[in-house]
Amino acid sequence: MYIINNRRWFFGIAAVLFFGSIALMVYPGVPFGIDFTGGTAIEVVYTGERPLQKAIEAALAPLTEVASIQPAGEQSYLIRTKELTPEVKESVLNALHINSAPYTLERYNSTGPSIGSELQRKSYVAIVLVILCIVLFITFVFRKVSAPVPSWKYGVATIVALAHDVVIPAGAFVLWTHYFAAGDIDLLFVTALLAILGYSVHDTIVVFDRVRENLRKNSESRTVESYDVTVGKSITQTFGRSINTSLTIFLVLLALFIFGGEPTRNFSFLLMIGIIAGTYSSIFLASPLLVFFERRQQAKAHAAAQKSTIL
Amino acid sequence: MKYRIFAIVALLALVAVSYAVQDGFAPKPAWLERQFQLGLDLAGGTELVYNADTADVAAAEIPSAMESLREVIERRVNAFGVSEPIVTIEHANALGGRTEERLVVQLPGVTDVAKAIELIGKTPSLEFRVERLDMRDTATASTSVDELFAPTGITGRLVQRAAVEFDPTTGAPYIGLMFTDEGGKLFSQVTRDNVGSILAIFLDGTPISFPTIREEIPNGRAQISGQFTIQEAKQIVRDLNYGALPLPIELVGTQTVGPSLGQAAFVAGIRAGIWSLAIIALFLILWYRLPGVVAVVSLCMYVALSLAVFKLIPVTLTAAGIAGFILSIGMAVDANILIFERMKEEIRRGLSVKDAMHEGFHRAWLSIRDSNTASIITAIILFWLGTSAVKGFALTLGVGVVISMFTAITFSRTLLYAIVPNTSSKLSRILFSNGSHF
């Protein structure tokens, strides 16, 4: 009941984090990677001493438009440029042998701008489609629950939770890549967001499912219980499970983060934030929202009743 | 009793599946040998993405044109000597109704991109070369084919049309060629001058047929007969007709991953998987006690089954795919946690351990079903929209979620029912309880 009674505080925390994340997405801004903008990413590992970043900047400047040069690890650089033609590519690769420093080309990734903009469009479509399908699915699964809150409002509560779960990890990712690690928004990022959506719904459904069960039990045993009590009870009953599951998955991701190597590090970071946000939203946001909806319905009904008596 | 027998069968199945799926721990017969298919990001290699220009092709003919494009490119790549190249067609539906046709060429182990691009982009050559009579007597086994034949100037450029035809008496397939006017004249001249010699036909520098010229062929038509099947004849005809690529292509994306980076990513993925399994096992056993042990055994079954499915389909494993799989391990644990938490509640309500277990399964099922369905919906949308990397993630996640539901309600249940005590002693309550309660 603590959660239901103090729901305004929990809504407030979510709102602050949500709008904070949106602010971060505006400034410093979302770092779209070459998957979306088109361009070339090169990762080189110097086998001897790594040349200075300035030297590389100077060597590449006359050849092409360099978007960024980031040192990665002890020996590597991650270089992003606009899309390179095969000829320019050769001269860029030669120029990287600064003072004939030996290196190996670990990764070369070049994407044309048409593919980039297509992927961007596809990603938005995927996220919107997933949210839409899930809301329809929830409305369908909870179709037999109509009192006191109609089943589509369970869907609405889920949308709010999902928006929260997508925006906050994205904001955290902006911070993370801006201050702590090299990285940008690529396809893996979108994949991670979609996985978070899936997980968060998973988590929310478990609580809603309990609400549904308790409502049914009450109506079977003809117990009169106010809606907020039922929801509060359901949260308490599923609390242990929610925390334990999230904790396990969090630990798994922590393992992936620590041992999973560079290619999936940003991915697991994003998922970790997502799991925390998803767990928070299903316990402190989605379910209390149901109570909020019910209160508003009551207030409206009350107002309508008063109006009719006055008339 | 019934459940104990089932449980033994289930455990034997676990051993069998694990044995079948393992690599390098114990010897096994050849028919069980299957390798994991590793994506380029793990194996190292190059992926080239081409846009095909279909503007000049009628919409109905696009699929067949793309298919012949794919085959031409595949043959060229094979000629390059790449082990297991994968050439696939991708329909990029840009959602505005405009469909772009793409060709994705994956070259495992190839990091010399420039050479690969050049090879794929070049036009294949069909060439007729005539036997060099001066070499006939001096030729030894070590003489190369190129030395034995001299160019005639007749190339694929001069072929107007090729078709598979059949000998009316023997029924054997042969290839009928029709040259252009220019080609017909040249052909007639070459055959007149070289009656009795061999006129070898070279495709991409490799001789594919050695017909002997019997007489001058004046009408601009030729036949290539040889010991080939209908399939081979069709193949050659297609090569001749599409001497040039059937569709113009343009390189729009390149991706190269060095072999050491791929190897490192693979090892890191495996290590993360093992660590996460260990962490989960520790947590489950410490918190959920005896049922926790069952859950761990069940998780092992889950992992073994999933790996078997990955090998069988086969699912191409990428870094994202491994991450998806590890995530699905977490989801698999959730099914067990839901059941156990429910059991605990029922035990607290005063039910016997046995009844609590039945109730736990029964009640948790709805939550497991609904929540996993949501995950499956996500996986399907990802798979449908995604490019190869995202597809890998979606597939492992989707397969993982389905298998985890399956193992939770069959495997875990059988094992738990097999060990559940009939009487409710203090000890059994402690073993089946969880958390800090005793």
C-alpha cells in the first residue's frame, strides 16, 4: 500500500527522469552512428606505439572529411569519416601508417546514406509497431477485466510505462557515450531498446495478471474491496518475484558488461539501465496509474451524479 | 511414482542432448557432428551490400533477374576461393512502396576487400580459343591450358542468344548459340581456317568445353555439345546469356571485421554466457534451495536444447545473437521464479508442499504465457524488420523464449513432481521454502 499511497512521489521521480532524459537527447544530443547517417567507421589497432591523435587528424584532414577520432583501449583508434570511395579508402589506410607505424585493420564499416536513412525509418517503425502490438495484446489479454477500469486503460498504463522505459535508457546512453565510453547509436542500440520494451511488458503483465486474479477472487467470494487496495495487494504479492527476476537478469547483464568484451559493452549497459527502468515502471508507474485512472473515473461519475441531483 | 519414471527419462534426455550438442569434450559419431554457424562479426570477414538497379526491368521479372544476378555473383565469389561464401537477396521495403533490391555478399575470412570488390564487379568473360597446333606435339602434362590455346577474338560480347536444346536422336542436351552479325562472320572465318582443331570455350578463364571443329559454320550458329547434365547446360546458357550481369549493381555498404577481433568477440560472448549461468545457478540454489537445484538442472536442459536448435536450423550466431541468447536465459529463469514465488505463497496459506506445488504451477502458468507472448511479439517484429544483425538477435531471443516456456512447464515440472514429499515434515518445508524464511 505504501506504493499506492505515495504514488505522486513515484510519478514525480519518473517524470523528472523522463524529462531529464529528453533534455539530454536535445543537448548534448543523440549521437547517431553511421548505421543511420551513412559514412565510414574504421577501427585500427597499432601493433607498435600508437601515434598521437593529433598526428592522425593532420594526416587525414587533406584526404577526407573526418567526423571523429576516438582512442579505444590502449592500442586502437576508432575513426569516423564520411563515406569513402574505394580510392580514397586506400589513401586513408595508407595515411594511417604514420611514420610507417604498423597497424592491423580490425574493422571497416561503410554505409551509404540511402541505407542509413532507410534504417532510421525502419527503426522508428519497429519501435512504434512493437508498442502498438503490445498494447493491442494487453487489451486483448485483459478483455474480461472491465470493472472498475476498462481493459484498454491497462493498455494505456502500459504505453506510459513503455515510453518511460525507452526514453530513460536513451538519455542515460547519451550521458554514457558523452562522458564515459566511445559509442554511438547503431542498430544494436535499437535492438536493445526493443528488448527493453519486451522485458518491461513482461514485467508489467505479471503485476496486471495478479490484479486480474485478485479482482476475480473478490467477485467470486463477494468481497468488497476498494480498487486501490486490490492493486496495492497485487504489487506486494508480486514484489518478490519482480525484484528477484530483475536482479537475476541484471546480474546476467553485468556479466555480459564485464566479460562480454567491447562489441557488446554499450549494449549491455543500455540493457542494464533498461531493466532498472522497466522494473521501476511496472511496480511504481504502471500499476499505480491504474489507481489514478480509477480515481479520475470516480471523480467524474461523482461530478455527473451531483450535476443530475442539482438539475 | 509415475513422475519419478518421467523424471529419469527427462534426465536421460538432458544427458543425450548435452552429448549431442557438445564440441570437443567427448568423441561422437560423424552424423552428430554439426558446427555452429558463426556470423562475420565473430568469424571475421567481409560483408558487401549492393543495390541492384531494377529500373529497366518489368516488375514481374525482377525476382528471376535477381536470382540470376545472385547466381552469377555466387559463381564469381566461388571462383575467388572463399570458403562458404553466402550470397543473399534482400528486399528492402522502404515502406513508401518503393522496393529496393539488394544483394548481400558475405565472405568469411576475406579481409582483402579491394580484391573482392574488383572480382565481383568485373564482367565475366566468355571466350572461344582455338588450339595451337604448334603445341600439339610439344605439350606435356605440365603445360598449362592457357599455353595450348590461342585467342580468336570471339567473346561473349558477340553472342546474341544461347539456349538449351536436345539432340533429336539421343535426347542429350546441348547448347545452341546464335551470334550477332559481326560474331557470325568472325565465327565462320575461324571455323573455316581451323577445321579439325579443337575450339575450346572458356568461361571466366576456365575452359568448360572442348568441341572439335568438323566443318566451317557459316550461318552464325554453333552448338556446344559435351557430357553435361540438363542442369549444367542451363547453367552455362544462363552464363552466356548474361555475359554481363543481368542488372547493374552499385556498392552501397562494406563491412570488414578482422579475424582477431571476431575471435575475441566470440570468446567474450562464451565467457559472459558461462559467467551468467554460474551467477544464476548460485542465486537460484541459495535463494530457492531444493527447487532452485531443479531450476538449475532445468536451465541446463534449456541451454542444451537451445544450442541444439541453433545448430539444427542453423541459426547464424552473431555478437548480438549471443547477447540475445544470454538475455533469454534470464527470461527462462523468470518462469521458474514465478512458479517458486507462487509455491511459497501457497505454502504460507497452509497448503501442503505437494498441493502448493500443483497450485504454483497452475497459477503461474497464465503469467508465464502472457508475459512470454509479449516477448515473442517483439522478437517477430524485430525479425521481420531487421537487417541481418538484428535478425540474429531476434531469432535467438524468440527461439530462446519458446524453448524456455517449454522447459519450464515440462522439464521443471516433471522433476519437481518427482521429488515432492508426500508428507509435510519440517525438513521438507525448509527445503522447499525460500529466501530467509526457515
